[in-house]
Amino acid sequence: MKPSIVASEGRPHPGRSLKQAIDTQQLGLTLRTVYEGSVDTQPITDTHVELLLRLRQKERELRRVG
């Protein structure tokens, strides 16, 4: 998987542009590790379920367009 280019919301460091490459695969693995170690044992709230359903719907819409 190639790194994604995303806009930075912070101020750029001297000599860096506002956009920078992020290794989304590494980011995903790191987030999964943190999640499995802390959040995974807690119940999912109704709010989280709603957010997941909205995300799934948005992903389907993007797949249809692309």
C-alpha cells in the first residue's frame, strides 16, 4: 500500500510543505495495537454504532462513485 497524501492541520515545520505522506498501513497497525490493548474490552455505545453505520454508508457511496 502506498502512503496517502493528506493535508496537515498544524503549522508546517520550516522547510516542509502543508502536505505530507503518511503510511496508512503503519498507522492502521498502530491504531489496532492501541485499540486491542485498551478499548477492545469495553462495550460499544449506541453513538459508536451510529458512527460506524454512517462510515459504512459513506464508504459504499464512495465505492459506487469510484
